[in-house]
Amino acid sequence: ATGKALVDNLLRPSGVQIPEDEEDWEPNGDFNDWRFDLGPAAATPDGKSFVLLYRNSLRVFDVSTGREVRNLGGQDGRVLTLDVSPDGGLALTNGWGKPTTIPLAGGGRRSVSPDRHIARVLELNTDQKRLELALPGQQAGAVAFNANGSLFAVAGASPPKVEVFDTQSGQLRWSLDALPAGVTAMVFSHDHRLLATALQDTTIIVWDL
């Protein structure tokens, strides 16, 4: 390993003007909006594509050119975490549910978030949604596929827990409860038997599945 960058390209989401040089950046221009509307991102395992949430729209870019090749459309609510399956065909997201607006007695309106978070499995090549799961609790945590993509884990933070699902059916396989803190990152072992979770209180727990 040399530590040198292999590719250095500007990502170019459709409909957004990106300056070619840093000197062209204007604090109040489109580039400012581009920077602050970025969400989670993940590369496909083959390194050829890059999946990025921009303005709550999931977009796929060609790594070699930086050009957008697919827009999977808007995601309800706000997506906070993202992973890509080992074969590069699926994206797994977790985020807040879509808020609703209610009128106030004295006038005006207030936005209220539902008491659930939404996990989705999306097909990157066909733009189709394979699964959508409404899970209890507003706060969405980390997500992870296992090594062959047959299972995925979704974390919630209120209360802290991790649930493991079958990717094809959406069936719940395991529920890991009573965590002392929210989950910030997760990874499966290569044989699918273990799941390591990193928690906000700096604890790491390895689960035997």
C-alpha cells in the first residue's frame, strides 16, 4: 500500500453545478448547497461504483469518471446510514420515518416525526425496492450486510437494539436487545456466525449468532 489516491474526480449529481476549481467556489452558490446536502455514502466492493445520498435522493456514480449513472429517486424521511451488498447489487438504508405536519391551536403548523425508523433494501441495477421495514423507535442506527448478502443487520437507538433479517424474505432472524448504548458501526464475520457492534459508549460487543 502506498497511501496514494488512485482516483481523484469531482462527483457530479444531475442538476447541480459543480465548479472545476476551488477558486470558483462561492460561499452562497450551488456548491455550498452541494456540500451541506450530502448524506451517507458507500462504494461497491469492486470499486467501480460509488453510492451517495444527495438531497435525500440515492444516486450511483461511476468512480472512473465521477459521473452520475443512476438516480434511485427520493427516499421518504431522512436516510442516516447506508451499506452496499457484497455483490454490489443491493443498497441497505436506515433512517427516520417521513414526518407529518399538524396544525397548532394558535395558528401555524408543526412537523412531527413518527415513532419508528425505516430500513429499506433497494436494487441498485433496477431501481426497485425489495424490502421496507418500519421498526420501532425514531432513532436510526448503523446497518450492515453479511459476507454473502443473505442477511442484514439494522440498529435502532430508542431503545438501543440490533435486529438481523433475511435479505430475501425480510423475516426477522435474531433480535439483540438490552444494549447499553446506541450502535455506531457493525460488521459480520466472514463465516456469518459472529456480529461485532461498536457502541457510542466505546464498548464493542461480539454476538454469537
